[in-house]
Amino acid sequence: MATMKRGSNVALTREIPSLTGLVLGVRWDAGAETALTDNLVVATILCDEHSKALSDEHFVFFNQLTEPSMTVSQLEKAMGPDAEQIEIQLDAVPPEVRRIVVVMYLNEGMGLRRSLGRLRECVLRVLNLADNAELVRSENLASALDGETAMTLGEVYRHQGDWKFKVIGEGYSTGIAGLAKDYGITL
Amino acid sequence: MNVDVHAPDRAPARADLPFLRHRARFRPPAAAPVASSSRADLSTERPAAAGGSSSLDLSSPGPGRAAAAAAPAGSSSSLDLSSPVPGRAPAARPAAPAAGGSASLDLSRPVTPAAQVPGAQAAPAPPATPSRRVARPLPRARSGERTLLTPKAPTVTLNRLQSGIGVLTIEAACSAAVGDLRIGAGYELADGHSSLVSRVSGVATAPRNSRRPVIVARAEQYERLLVDLRQSRQLDRLVVYGFSESGRQLNWGGTLVLSTAGGARVELPLDRPPSGGVAVLLSIYNVRGEFVVRAEMENFAGSIRNAIQAYGFDRISWLDDRTPVA
């Protein structure tokens, strides 16, 4: 299994022409810090060519488990060792969707100030939807974090007729508000 | 939820039904036929002994089979009983009402009434009646804006982002002139648990003594209830009430303010005649992930217990008229 560094990408459908669906799995480890993991949220944003969300309905997370085309869905209960999983029917994704970005944020406001810097490990991995075989995984994205409260983990995007996957691992110190601003989502 | 029963194809997506997630919405057959490999298209004429096919193929002619009557093509359903079987007597079966052959219930297309049954008059297609859409636009909370709840417009709906990100704050912004107003709420969780959350009743968290409460009652400048929206799926409903701690009459005034992480504000003016007892101010119902907020503004002469029971909380055991048992 291949480990990918931040910024690196792989041409998924060119390498595996039979690939029609993906599972994106996010796994984390915060030790005993349950106050941190309880409030972690994984979300998937379906974007246009300018990396802006197509609409607020294209923000897939625990309270909106799928989007209008129902090709990108978050599982209520992840299967296997991941904390969260997102299934993507690659061959049915509408053409206006250019990028599918996986993000993570801390849901704040109840008074417990935490940051993603407390995470020991955070890995995004890509599985084949057909057989659950792991294709690639990111390096440990937690090692570069400090006071951040949100992070773009990676993205699946169209490139010259193929779908590629890229590890991003960029943190935000402004939490979901910063993410929402960058991706054009109205909170 | 602007649901038009005449046009299910335009119905909003059900994001709360994950088991539907791999099913494509039915599309009218005007589009090019989709060659979906994952779905068995049984309308093609092929022998039942197709190698490796585990799907039930009822369209191929088999001995002793009754014939299907209506026979439109273009079916993409998983079980298609409507394929034509040449040379079969159509009288063997009543006319199958399977126009379109879609397994999903599709009310949007007019059913051709047994047009292919011999002897039956080919009825003309019903004229396309303009659907009478009476659905009013649902009032929506807008981020960064203020929505005023009034007797004529008592409800507003938060979308799934507003109902699922950050914290929902409910605050009784009232001056001392009102009196010793305290607020609390009856709540019901998705697991069936229901109780009260109110500082004055000694239960400042919901559930009581929870390490990770869904709702917290606090007093800062004003009395407040905070809903942890990371756990919004756990909350079924919330009924907010106000009362005087000392049991005196309240000279109502001020505003109940509900605010979201994105800055949507819902304001309910507490302009009422002076009253004692308990006033149920506002309710929030979780409808498929969206919080529907409604001004209630109903007075109860009796206790908190009476008011909360009137809202259907019949599974709370009480210590006294304002305190649930632990």
C-alpha cells in the first residue's frame, strides 16, 4: 500500500481503468482526548471548477448524508477501522462536479477549546468501492498541525477525463468558518 | 418541504435515508437509455439461462407462464413483468397496470389504461391538467439576517447546515422590569429519553449529569439554552418555557433570541399581557435534519409540569411540579 505525502497526487482511473467507485476513509487517534474526537466532523464538499461548493446542499456531513445527485454519501457508521467513510460513485458524478474535497473541523461553541494539534494521527485513505481494497493512503497529516481547528484533508478531482486523488493536509485556524468562506458555503 | 405530490421527480432529496443512497432517481425515458451494468435490465429478450445471471428474469417465455399485458419498453426496473411475450394470450391475466415498468412508485406519469388489451377502448391520454401548486414558500432562516416570528408567521425552518454546525443559542433577552424570568425546556431525544433542562430545576444539562450534554442551561447576562449541534441528530424536539422563579406575575417584555453559528437570528417578541404561571414560548422540532422553529406563546395557569404535559411529554416522572426525578 502506497503512502502519499502532502501535495502528491495519483491518477486513480488511469491506473485502474475498471474503477467505478471509491470509499474515502478518515481515521484519527487522539489518545484519551474524547472531548476532541467527540467534536470532530468530517465533511465532503462537491465543488465546481473554481473550488466553490455547487450549493449548500453539496456539503455532505452527518446531518446531510448525501447530496442531490446521491453519488457522494457519508456512511452513518463507518465499516472497518476508519472513523468516518464517504462513498463516491465516480461513474455517476454529475459533470458539473469538478472536485470532491474532504475536510475535517472541530465543532465548537460548547466551551471546550481544543485544537487539531492534539491529534496523534490523522490519515485519509482511498479504497475501491467494489472490493474495499485499499488503493492509497496519506501520510500522517496530524504531525504538521498545532492550533488548527479545521483542515482540508484531500480531494478527488477531474483531470483530462480521469479522476485523480490528491493529499492536501492544509490546516485552518478559523475552524469551519474559514473552511466555509473558502469553499463558498453559507453557514 | 415544498413537496408537490404530482411531481415526485422534483421532490427534494432525502438525505436522511442512507439506504437509498445508491438508487438513482427515476428519470423520464426521453433521455438516452442508460446502460447501467449494475442493474439488471430484464426487458431484453434473452434466454433465462444466461450464464451467471442470478437475477430473476421473468420476461423470457417459459412454459406455463401467464402473459403480460401492457408492454411499454424502456424499462430500467429491477423486476420487469411487463415485457412483451409474442404469441401469448393476453386474457390469461388481468391487465397489468405497469406503465413504464418502473418498480418505484411513480405518480408523475399518466398511466395508459390497458391500451394493448384487445377489446378495451384505447382511452385518450388524460389532458395535462396544470397542477395546482398551493405549497407556500417555507419561511427559511437566512444566515446573517434576522427573522421575526409573529402570530401571522409563527414558524421558520433552519436548513441542515444551520441545524448541524456549531451551537444553537436560545436566549431570553429581558430586562429586570419583566421580573425574575427563568427559562427551561422539555426535550425528547432520538433514543426516547425525555426530561427537562433548566437551571432552576437543578438540571442544567440534558441528559442530566451527561459527560457530553446535548443541551446546556446557563445564565450569563440573560438566561440561555445551548444546543450542541454536533449532536443535533440526537435531538427530536425541544419545548422552551418561561416562568417566574418566585411564582409572581411577570410583566412580559423583551425578546427570545435564537441564533446559529452562521449568524441567522430568529427573534420572538415576548409581548404579552402580564401573567403568572408558565408560558410555553417556542418549540423546535427536528424534521429530517432540519430544525423547524415555531412560536407557541401559550399560557398555562398551573405548573411547569402541567405545561410540559400539555405538549405531550408523558414519559417524564416528576419529583414535584417543576423538577423531574433523576
